[in-house]
Amino acid sequence: MDINTNKSYTKYYIIAWVFGLLFYFLDYVIRSSPAVMLPELAQSFSVKEIRLVTIIGTYYYTYSTCSLIAGIALDRFGAKYSLFTGALILGIGCLLFMISSQFSGVVGRLFQGAGCAFAFPGCVYLASKGFSAKSLATAIGFTQCLGMLGGSAGQFVVGPLIEKGMDINTLWLSIGIFTIIVAFGLWFITPAHIVEKKAETIVKKQSLLDPYKIVFSNPQSWLCGIVSGLLFAPTTIFAMTWAVDFFQKDRAFDFHSATISSAMVAFGWVFGCPLLGFITDKINKRKPVLIFGALFMILSLIQLLYFPDLLPAKISMFLLGVGSGAAMIPYSIIKEANPDNVKGSATGAINFITFGVTTLLSPLFSRLFGQTLNDANDKMIHFQQAGLFWIVGISIAILVSFLLKETGEGKTFNNAELQKNQI
């Protein structure tokens, strides 16, 4: 495939990237919106709210495991087939939420997690094909921002719709159909996978699991995933699942105020991700900004829990979101700590570890604090104890981050050095 032919495909990859952005936006809408309809979903599936939260948490089971599959699929089959399949599975998962049974709720949420696992890696893949090296970081940053806007919209927009009496089946039908339309848009727009002779030779020599063997044998990869997972968890588990319920029952917020406060975390991400990313590039260091972001999260939580009169809850949650933008920094570190030929698989690996941490923490938090939400005698103390759970988790992330090697000092490593020095 000559250079001119490759260039002719660039505009199609950029158009496909735009459809990929819609896919990623929907990923976060679908991930966060159940938080504003817990009573309605519990009634639809005929389960108690604590059981419903367990159902919602199954999203992360398939999201984490299918992140590995997404990395392999993109490398082997390209974005056309991978993203179409992911978006189609996501759309079907939304439609399954219309069936009033616990089984369909579990299967639907598992489908949603599996489909969403293809969104971010697929957008990065398309951006790498459509944009020059100078514009790639900006395109990826914009991708992440749009995803966070989706997370915010999943509560900012969906919450008021539910409050005004919109039927949840109508909502899931609309989201499901729109997602399937996006899937077919990706199918028709995205160029078919083009494998150059050189790449074809590498593929033949390399088995499917070889890239993951390299990534997972590197201790730095595991450290990156653990840190990212502990920083992600307060947003994915607390803000996007439990916060509305906690604000209503522990802090006596009305539904509208609870929804707005919860949604502000994802909105804070929109600013925090590019801001902290810009600072890391500017000072050419990763770890100081990572630790600063984590400390900022702790300070935001301390203010929300123990000094609630200093700032409104929605501002505290926004600041928490800004600080949690640091959770994306390990995504840069893991790429820089592994050889060039496995950087795509490194993204799948860190997604797997990150949301594996979420999968473990979600039932633990639900058991310790979600289960006691209705029965707590002192609501404020219960709220503080729940928040302290996340402060401890973030503190562990800071301690683990000291074990990470600094990769942002302008160092250049060749593949042999990286494979030799993986600790």
C-alpha cells in the first residue's frame, strides 16, 4: 500500500472518528444514567435497590475483560468490524433493559459493558490513522472530554427527563436505536482494515497473546492499572452509581439537587483531563501531577464530608472531578513503560486492570455502605464514613504511585531497553 493511497483514506478515518466519538459519548451516557433511575429500574426488574446496584455493577465485569478482546480485535481486524460489533452489542444491551425481568437486566448490563469496551480504544485507533502525530494528542484529549460530557449528560439530561415523568422504557428504546444507527454509520464509513506487508509479517510471527505477555510481565503495567483504578473508582462507583441516592437519603437533597451534584463530577473531568494532561506535558513529568491530582481529590472529599458549609456540594463534586482527571495519567505512563509494538495492547491491559479494581471495590462499597443507606441512624456520620472509604482508596493510590518509574522526562527508550528494564 503506497503512501498516496494511505493518505486518501485519512479523511474517511477522521469521519469515522466522529462516529466513534458518538459511540464513546453514548458509552458514558449509558454507564452513568442508571444512577438517576434506581427506583424505576428496581420496580421494572422486580428487585430491591441493593440488588439493582449489583446488576448495574456487572457492567464492569464485561467491560474489563472485553477491553483485552478489543485491543486484539483492533490490531487484527481493524476498526470497521471491531467498532461496529461493539456498538451493535451496546445497542442490544440497551434494548434488553426494556424487558421487565431480572435476567434481562443482568444480560443487558453485561452486553452494555462488553460493547462499551470497544469505544475508547477504537477512537484512539481511528485518531492515530486520521491525524498527524502533532494533532494526535489533541484528538485523544478531545475524545476523553466528549466521553466525560456523556457521563455528565447521563445525569444532567436524563435526570430531569425522568423527573418530568418520562418512561424509562421509552428512554432505553431511544438510546438503543440511536446506538444501533451509530453502529451502522461506523460500518459504512470506516475503511476496511489495511495491513501492510511489514505488519503482516509481524502478525504471522506473533501470536494473539504475545503482546499481553509483554505488558503483563512488566510490573509497571500493574502499578499503572492499580493507581488508575483506585482514582477512577470514586467517580465510576460513587458518582455514577450511588451519589444521587446518598445525597437524597444521607444529605436530604431533593432529586434535582442530588442529580446535579452527582453529575458535576463527570463535568469536572471535562476540564481536569486536558488540564492535568497539559501540565504533565509542560513540565515533562508524570508523577508529580498524578500525585497532586490525587491529593486534590482528597481535599475535595474532606471539604464535602466535614466542612459542607464552605462550598455547595455541586462545587465540591466538580472539584473532585477535576482532580480525578489524574486517573488518565497512568494511561500515558503504561504506554511509555512498554515497547512500541505493544502500545495498543497496553491500552487494553490498563483498562482491564483499572476496571478490574472497580469490579472488586463496587460490591465491597455496596455491602459496607449501600446496604446500610436506609437504616443508618446518624445520616451525616454514615455519609462521612462512606466518603472516608474513597479517601483511603485514593491514599493507597498515592503510595503505589511512588513505586512508578518517571517516564515523562523526555527519555527515549528503544524496544530492547524497555523489555530489559521492565521494573
